[in-house]
Amino acid sequence: MKKICRVCNKELLLESFGVLNGFPDGRNPRCKLCVNRYMASWRLEHLDVIRERDRNRWQKRRDTTLRRKYGLGIEEFNEILKNQGGVCAICGRVESGSNGWGRYENLHVDHVSESGAIRGLLCFHCNTGIGHFNHDPDVLRIAITYLEASMA
Ligand SMILES: [Zn+2]
Ligand SMILES: [Zn+2]
């Protein structure tokens, strides 16, 4: 079975039209290619709107995650971040990781697992680093002595 696209007027196989309710044949009157083309140009024209929308959505999701995991809202997170100058509390670097959408991943919330108290915000490396030392200052001190001895 074939169908003519309303936009490009090409006669195409029914499979070339996306499924869409509300139409007599249950298919989009525009072929998939035309829909893609339309979406792409819409996206180009509305980049700012999309970016803003994604940002808000992402912020909201981030807020929910922070609250659930650390009892910390995005406002408080940003406050701590500001106090730290926007960088990792240990190495002073900005987080370099990306979450896959080209956005910067936020610094990790370093918290005391027993009490839930927040120590500060750390980059991925420092966070896992002190984690591997079990957050034990004594072991870390020994590690420093060990490292410095090999430097002398
Ligand atoms: Zn078409
Ligand atoms: Zn760091």
C-alpha cells in the first residue's frame, strides 16, 4: 500500500509514514523524512527555547536527586559551590566530566555516610580518591609521608 506525502508529494510506502492517531489511516500525512526535516528546522529556529527548557528540566531533576540523596536543594548546593569559588574543595579544579549532553557535570557532594553531614563539593577524582582511603585522615597522612619519602 502506498500513500502520498502532503509535503513532498511523493508516493511512498506506508512504512515511510510514522504512526499517528487521529488520522483515517492511522498514519502521519507527512512522510518521516519531511517530519525529520521539519523538526530539524524547528529545532534550529528555537535553539534558545530548547536550551532553556532543557536547563530547567535538568535543574529540577538535579534538585530532586540532591534532596533525595543528601537532603540538599539546588539553592544550597549552589551556595556551597559559591563559597568554594566554584571549584573542587581539595584540588581546586573545576569538574571536567560531561554528562553526555555536553553539559558540565556538577561537583560531587561529599558527605559523611554515618551522619549525612556535608563536608563539601569535590571533583570526581578527589571524591573517589578520599573514598579509596576510607576517608581516614591517619591513613592519608601515612600516604603523604610515604609519597614524600620517595621524593627526597
Ligand atoms: Zn514527504
Ligand atoms: Zn578535586
